[in-house]
Amino acid sequence: MELIPNAVVNMGIGMPESVGAVAAEEDLIELMTMTSEPGAIGGMPGGKLYFGSAVNPEALVDHPIMFDFYDGGGLDLAVLGMAENGSVWKTVNVSKFGPQDSGERGDFN
């Protein structure tokens, strides 16, 4: 319910993957442009092992170019996962979840 029509949205990993799926299920995906940090613009963002991909994307750009776009004010909304932190005052080590490395399968996905 927080998604904005005609918005450019950064879809993070984790729970945001479900937000993209629900937007598609509710036929809202065509009303916004979803992006992912690895470089997919538009379409339905892939999740879990397919994070960074998209079904029917409008464009695929290099990762640094996507961050230049974000840094330049290209986003209207960011849907971030638990381990992603928008605060410049706090740093989260997203390579570890307790004793698990982020590359290991676990309940946090």
C-alpha cells in the first residue's frame, strides 16, 4: 500500500522480494519502474538466488551505473531488507547473520 504510481523503486533483497511479487499479483507492477542494485531496470525483479535479474526488464546496466543513478536522485522510493540500512550513522555487516555467512542458506532468506 506504500508503493507510489509512476515511481522508480529500488527493490532490496529479502522481504522486498515479496513486495515486488505482490505488486505483480495486484497488477500494480506496470504502474512503477522497479530496479535492483545489480542493474535491472523495470520488469519483475528476481528474488533469492536470482536477485539482480528481472523478467522483462526495460534495461540492464552495470552495477556502478545503477548506483550513480541512485546517488543522483533517480529514486522515488526504496524498499529495503532487514540487513540493508539507510542510516549513515550506523553500519551493518551484511556478510554475517550470527554465525552464518550471507552466502549460506538459512532461515533469514
